[in-house]
Amino acid sequence: MNYVEEALRGNQLAGARLIRLLEEGDPQGIEHLKALYPHTGRAFILGMTGPPGAGKSTLVDRIITELRRRDLKVGVVAVDPSSPFSGGAILGDRVRMQRHATDPGVFVRSMATRGHLGGLSRATGEAVLVLDAMGYDVILIETVGVGQDEVEIVDMAHTTAVVCLPGMGDDIQAMKAGILEIGDLFIVNKADRPGADEVVKQLQVMLEMRTAHDQDAWRPPVLKTVAVRNEGIAEVVDAFYTHRDHQERTGILAERKAKRQMHFFRELVKEMAAERIFGVAEGTDHYARMLVDLTARRLDPYTAAETLLDQTLGGGDPR
Amino acid sequence: MKQKKVRVLIAKPGLDGHDRGAKVVARFLQENGYEVIYTGLHQSPEQIVNAALQEAVDAIGISVLSGSHNYVFPEVMKLLKERGMGDVVVFGGGTIPEEDIPPLLATGVKALFRPGTPLEEVLEFMKENVG
Ligand code: B12
Ligand SMILES: Nc1nc2c(ncn2[C@@H]2O[C@H](COP(=O)(O)OP(=O)(O)OP(=O)(O)O)[C@@H](O)[C@H]2O)c(=O)[nH]1
Ligand SMILES: [Mg+2]
């Protein structure tokens, strides 16, 4: 199968197998991705983040339906954590979205974090590129249920929604340093439960403080939803597009896209550099000795890292 | 950086609400290093195969305790062939009468595990046939 040609024609099997290659770090996958790259950059990329069990997947399911109603093709990348003990994972986000499995205009791919921190998996960005090239108009990324620091999604998405819950008042106070700052809109889901209005108010007050000083600043809306009853979903989708329009008008979208590009590039360089450096070092006597010295604490890791870099990249004085 | 992981779809077809076995097997495979995508209940063969396609899995495990195995398994096998996914390993379990097993295996299903099967047997099968 010609992965590139077929993926560009929207062939789901080709796209799926290509994502698999990329997830496994197969060099052939990267070659295909290079060929697909000129066809990317068209999709509207949405992030959906928030604490475990907030209803992210249920919301994604309903948002897919709404986007399909608006005649848009939808790709989804849903990330769940890998077990740090076994390396295995149960990827359960799809359960909530299976009703779309027979709709050719929807593509859902589950991914395990495989040890990657930040709320996404290493290959999430690559999967998004493939879906983009395949012609999906909107790509939704569901992060793992996040605490505070898993905010990598902002580097990936054009618009990010943070999902909150009634009764998490204190948690919202704690959240303000972390995910509160990354939300372009806030969704208070499970509004059928008591306490939703309080959380809405609390969020509004805190967001007011964040944007008070700037006239042109985007003011993140706080929306109530009951995902299981499909309530408030069209408003959420409207808010995604309102945010996008604002970002386009103010030039922030272009800025974010450029930033995202830089981030992706830097991450790639880091990853490839580490791979090359260890590739060269492993198997050499010097490296073996270094590891022995490190283990025995005769050598500190800082000096070891500097020495290794000097040796492989040149420049330094190899002691 | 090579990160080869085996991906398995665990599916519950039709009106069958018995999900304990499927969940036990899913959890067990996770604990043994597999990436398991669970479909949830009430899946049609079409939904199962499309999910397997999008998720690019190596294997599909189907749990049937409703008596509908003679419809579900052959239908899944047929759809897989139609989609060019003949290389995906299909296996399963549940309340499947002994005498129904050979004809199902003849359609290309790799193995079926009846109630009471020790999970170690499932692991052995996976290692031998999937990876
Ligand atoms: C618990 C149970 C229930 C629970 C289910 C709870 C749940 N959420 O799962 C409840 C009470 C809800 C229930 C309801 C019904 N049940 Co019921 N139930 C059982 C019972 C007693 C045990 C099933 C169980 O959970 N076993 C424990 C798990 C871990 O074992 P398991 O599923 O068999 O899985 C093992 C293997 O089969 C295999 N396996 C299974 N799936 C897979 C998949 C893969 C990939 C692999 C590798 C292996 C594998 O590995 C597992 C580990 O060894 C069985 C009797 C029995 N002995 O099986 C009847 C049974 C399955 N039920 C039966 C019936 C008829 C019903 C009802 C229709 C009753 C009614 N008239 O209302 C309803 C239907 C509900 C529905 N919507 O489907 C019949 C089914 C007959 C048939 N096959 O034609 C059975 C066989 C009882 C009987 N002898 O009549 N049931
Ligand atoms: N009462 C109520 N329950 C909801 C609502 N939305 C989702 N749920 C339920 O909340 C539970 C978790 O929903 P998910 O969509 O799986 O949540 P999630 O945020 O994707 O969870 P993780 O991916 O595990 O972090 C499910 O049982 C849903 O049915 C809602 O609006 N009201
Ligand atoms: Mg989820």
C-alpha cells in the first residue's frame, strides 16, 4: 500500500497504519510524514483537557455530533496513561465515542502516553499531522486527566477547552497556576449536579483578574454543559469558532502556529540529538567506563553529560 | 527510538450485557504490557471492525455470553477480509458450546476460551500468536 497516496485520498486504513509506524518511531513513518507535510496546516485543532472523569470523552462525543451536523469531518486523538509498572494501558476514551465508528467522516485514534509526561504522548503531534493531511477539518485532542503540570496541549492546539466540575471550588483555587492559564474557554460539565453555578462564578472572577488589564485580550467564556444530555454543546462549538475568529483577527493564531512550529522543531532536535549521541556512545569502552564511574558515584552526572556531549559534538576537551 | 507495543481491541458485541469477562481479560492484558482499546457494550460487527481499523490493532478479542457467537465471529472475519485486514488476529471467549468451536475456528478465528479458562492460557496464546 502506498501510505502517502492513500492517506491523502482519505483511506483510513492507510492513515491508521501510518500513525502506528510513527508511534513506534519507525524511520519509514517519518519519510511518509515528510511527503504528507505539504498537505498539512489546514485543520482546526482543538484541545480538551481537565481532571480525570470530568466528562472530556463524553463532551468530545457530543461535539463530534455537532460538528458533523455542520458538515465538518472530524479526527480525534484521545490520550490515556500507560501503566508505569507494566507499560500496558487500557484506552477507554473510545467507549464514549463508538457511536461514530460507522461514520466515514470521523476517525478516532486512542494513544497511550508510553511514559511521556505533559498530558499527551510523544507521537500525538504526528498523529494530528496525519489526520490533518487526510482532510479532517477539525481535530480534537483529548489529554489524559490532568492535575496541574500537564499543559503540553497549548503547544499543540489552536484553541483549548478546560473542563471543570461542580463542587471543585477548592481545586479551582489550586488550579489557577496550572491549567487555569491555558484555557481559551472553560466548560463546567455535569451541570445537572449541584454547585455548578458557584464554580462558574468562581472561574469568572479569576478569569476577570487574568484579563482585566488588556482591552483586546480574549475573555475566556465559561459555559455550562450536561454532556450526557447533550445540553450546551452547540454553544461550546460556537465558542470554539468565536475564539478562532478572534485569534485570526488579532494575529494571535499566526503567532501561536509559529510558536507551535518552533516547539515541535525544538522537541524534534532534542529527541534526535539524544538518539544520535547515545547511538554513537553505546558500545564504546569510554562510555562503559563512564557508566561504571557514575554508578560508583566517582563521577557526577553533570560532568558526565558535558563530557559525553563534548565528545560526540566536538569542541570540548575530552578528559 | 523504537517502541513496539502490541495493541489489542476488546469488544462486546450485540445486546449482551455481560462485561465482566471482557473487563477481566482487558485488565489482565494491560497488566502484562499490552495496550488494550475497549469498545464498550453493544457493538455491531461493523463498529468492531472499524474501531480495529482506526486503532491499527494487531488483534481483536471478542467476548460473547449471549449465544450470538455463530453470527458475530464469521461476520467480523468477513468484514476484516473485505477491508484488507486479514492479518489481524481474531480470538475470543465466553459461553460458547464446545461443539460450536471447530466451525468457528475454520472461519479463521484463532482461539476461543470458555468460562473457567485460567488467564495464563490467554497470555500464552497472545505471546505465541500476536506478540
Ligand atoms: C454474572 C452473570 C450475569 C450478570 C452480569 C454482570 C456483568 N456486568 O457482567 C447479570 C446478573 C447482569 C446477568 C444478566 C443476564 N444473564 Co447472565 N450470567 C452471569 C454468570 C452467572 C457469570 C458470568 C460472569 O461474569 N462470569 C465471570 C467472567 C470473568 O467469566 P466469563 O465472562 O465467562 O469470562 C471468562 C471466559 O469465558 C473467557 N472469556 C470471556 N470473554 C472473553 C474474551 C476474550 C477476548 C478472551 C480471550 C477470553 C474471554 O475468559 C474469562 C476468564 O476465564 C453466567 C453463568 C456462567 N457460568 O457463565 C450467566 C449467563 C451468562 N447469563 C445468562 C443469561 C441468560 C442472562 C440474562 C438473559 C438473564 C435474564 N433472563 O435476564 C441476563 C442478560 C443480561 C444482558 N443484558 O446481557 C446465561 C447465558 C446463556 C447463553 N449464553 O445463551 C448464562 C450462561 C447463565 C445460564 N447458564 O443460563 N448475568
Ligand atoms: N451526571 C453527569 N455525568 C456525566 C456528564 N458527562 C459525563 N458524565 C459521566 O462522567 C463519567 C466520566 O465521563 P468521561 O467522559 O469518561 O470522562 P473523562 O473526563 O473523559 O475521563 P478520563 O478520560 O478518564 O479522564 C461517565 O460515567 C459519564 O457518563 C454530565 O454532564 N452529567
Ligand atoms: Mg476520557
